[in-house]
Amino acid sequence: MKSKGLFVITSVYHILLSILLIEERKLKNNILVIVEITPDIESLIEGLKKTTWFDDVFLMAGRKSQKELAGKLTYTLNRKKIVKLVDAKNKNLKAIKNGTSEHDIYICSPDSAKNYFIYKYKNHNKFMIEDGLKTYVTSAPNTLKKMTSVLVNRPLVNGFDKRITKVFATTPKELPEELKIKSEQLNWKTTLSNLSQEKLNALSSAFLPSVDLTEESLFPKDKTKSIIITQTLNEDGVIEHESEKIDICKNFVKQANTELIYIKPHPREKTDYASIFKNDELIIVLPKLFPAELLNMHPNLKFKKAFTAFSTAIDHLEHVEEKISLGRDYFVK
């Protein structure tokens, strides 16, 4: 493995895992490329540039923009052309390859938008970092998909492609067999708990430059608390209507039975929880663009209950008495 990393991400959770892998592996002079999917994620760029974890941070066009740039036919049948098309639009990305001989490529949850890096960096080691539950429940592609992948030189998603030689996962033994055989333990929880106060402060400032999670007024010690971890249920087609998701959230609120109830929206959600619950003084809507795992940094922050549809973020919260998850089967019709 090389001493430097080029990290390719789409979510705030990916950023957190990338930082903690950098800490665990003691990597230096790293580059972060944010593939544009999460709304407003570009607002984190300047804060991330100020940290010691990344020498530079760039934004890259996401799948929808890439498809528009290449045209549907080219994007489907000759996707490797996307490298030249993207580079022509983004001089920063075009210039990155110069001087990256000591970099490995870390792709968080490989998808079509990130194929650019598989094509462009043919001679670099390419690794994958897990993406929560999706990494563990996505089945290996069938024979037809594998044949199609070879015919049109389109990389397989979710780390199944042979060009992805290592998969970093929190629980490698739970991965699909095709990923398990090339997996390595990702010890991000231990790494996070061992960070110095200086680095914890830097982490908090990068995601929440205007919010102090240790502020007593935000999390008063003398009040009981619950938290609801929401998800992109309607945005991703798990359910058809936003109203269904809101009803689920309202039902969680009824079950909470605490003096304060926090809602942590998913960064890609479009739902305006602050407006929906504006008349409920018990409810506090937290910012979107930070990983819920950062709540563990606050040693005095304890929740009586935590609720979610099926987000794995609930499993990562440490100071919770009772965790309630509906589970993926709840949404199977």
C-alpha cells in the first residue's frame, strides 16, 4: 500500500470514514474528491481544506451530470469516454493525476459516477470503503451482468469489480462472499474514540463550523432525550410518497416520551422537518451535513431512545438506552 490516498466520496459518512482510515493508516498528503450527489455538500470544502487530513479537496460532476455530458448511449456503451469529457470541464481533476504515483485510490461505494477513477487510474491500487448497510446486502452480479460488464468495459458496482482489490469494512465476516475474500477490517470506531481533543475539535469544525455539539443549550443535561435518524425513503423509492415517511416520523415522536426529541435528517433528504414540526417545542432538528456518528464525541450526551427506519447509523450511536429500528423487511410489500 502507498503512503498517500486519493479518496472519492459522495456522502458525509464517506468523508468521516476516509478521515478515520487516514488516521488508522497514517496516510499523508491526501486528496479528497467529492462526487456531487448530496445537496450542498460543496459547502464543506473550505472547512475540509483547512484540516491536516487533505492537501486539497475538489468537487466533481455526479452521475446525472455525467450522463448529460456524455449522452445516454455513450454513457451506457462506452463509459470510459467520460474521462476526457469530465477533464475538459474540470481542470483541477485533469491535473490531479500528475504527481499521484504515491497515491492509492480509495473509492467509497463504487457506482457509475466513480467509474472515472477506475478508467483514469489504471495502474494504481484501487480500494473500496464500505457504505453502510448497502455494502452488506447488495448481491453479487449475475452471469449476464458480468458478461455485459466485460463486453462494454463497464465496472461492476459495489466493489465486485476485479479492479477493486481490497474492501475495507467494519464487519468483514458479514460481507457477501465475493467481497469477504478481499476484505480488511476497518477499525473506525476505535480510531474515533482514540482521537486527541485537538483532532476531535478539527473534525467537528469541518462538518459543523457554526454549531458546537457540546453546547449545553443544544443538549441540556437535565432533560431526557430521544433521537430520530431519518432516511431518504421516498427520495430513493423505498416508499412512494413523502407523506408516508412523515407519518413514520410522527409515529416515532409519539413513542419517544422524552422531554426533548432530536431529528437528524439524512443529508440527501428534501423533507423540511423544521417546518413540519415548527409548532412542537419538544422537537429540535439538527443540521443535515454531519454524520450522526459525531454525536458519540459528546461524552455527556445520552439518549433514552433512538429511532430509525433501517439506517445503520443507529447501530453506531453509543449512548442510547433503547434502539428501535423498523428494519428493511417492514418496507417489503
